[in-house]
Amino acid sequence: MERVLKLASQRAVVIFGVSSCCMCHTIKTLFCDLGVNPAIHELDQDTKGKEMERALVRLLGRNPPVPTVFIGGQLVGSTDKVMSLHLGGNLIPLLREAGAIWL
């Protein structure tokens, strides 16, 4: 859990995912299209990936726990939460507040 929270606080936007996950790809693409340069941690390519995955399951209360997005060091959630914020017009203001985008 410590490692996940430490990594989540190091950049304005942090995404935990798995390289073969289509929803992870969708979320990464959304943020890049919005002009965000997120830190991306692929759990399947990290030696501590399984440990981080278990921590994310505990945080989210769901399995699989990816993609998981943190903005401004705060847990936002998975695809459904991110898309809900985006469609509701609340994602961009949140990204501005976190310093992830400037315009």
C-alpha cells in the first residue's frame, strides 16, 4: 500500500494499469488527448506489480483493480469514475487544480 500511495503522490496524474488491458489503454489515451502527461505504472511490467495490485484491490474494493487513476495524489477510481467526471464536465477543472493541464 505504501508504494502505491507514494507513487500516486509523485505526479499530478498517475495511472496504474496492465499493458494488455483495453480499458487501461482507453484511459491513458483520454488523458493524453486532454494534454496530460500522466505517470503510468504497468503492474504486469513491475517486479512489485502483484503487491501493488493487491493494495489497489483493497483501495478500490474491486478486482481487477485496473485502471486506477489518481489526480493530485487523490484516488479518483477506475474507468467509470473518470468517464463520469469527464462527461459531467468536472474532469478538466480537477486536472487544472492538480496542475496537470494549464489551459
